[in-house]
Amino acid sequence: TMTIHNEEQIVDVHVRSGVYSSDTIFDYTHGYIATRLFSRNACFIMKIKKEIIPDLQEIGRLAFERETMRDVYSPNNVWAQFQAGSSRIGHLKDWVLYGKHIENLCTGLPLYE
């Protein structure tokens, strides 16, 4: 499921698929995306690259297309591949940078950038 909060510039994406379940937050105000993979008990964070990641209005349009057409015919599908590296636990300075929504998603989990 996807929830778009236009006033907060936030998109919440919840994937419920057994071992592949995840929650993702697109925080356009702070410019970061965080994905919590439940099978790995970890949080992956990446900077939003405007040339690759659709803006908030475009994500809403793509979600509408998918809901109405049941298939996205747009070339703007968003996929990210994370490479495991060193992790760390977030601190206050991280949460100021990433924002409260990502803090709520990732507090207490190893962070991978």
C-alpha cells in the first residue's frame, strides 16, 4: 500500500509479502529514502537523486495509474539496489539530517547508507 502525505512531503510504502515485507519512507523535505527490511532487521538509507527518483506529484500519478490500470505502463519505475557495507546505529545528528519520519522507522536498527 502507498500513502502520500502532500502537506508533509512524505510517501509511505508498505509491502506485505512474507519474508520480503518492508516499509519505505520517501521524505522529500529532508531528501532521503529509508527502507526497513523486516527479514534483515535493518534500515537502508539513500539520498533522493532528483534525476532518478520521481518527484512527489509523479509518484502520486504513477500510483493512480497502477490503481486504475492495474499495470504501470510508465518507464519511470523506481528500483534501488543496496550493497551491504558497514552499519551503525543512528544518533541525534542522524535524525536531525534524516527527519522524524525516518527516525520513527529506523530507531534501534543498524543503518546502512
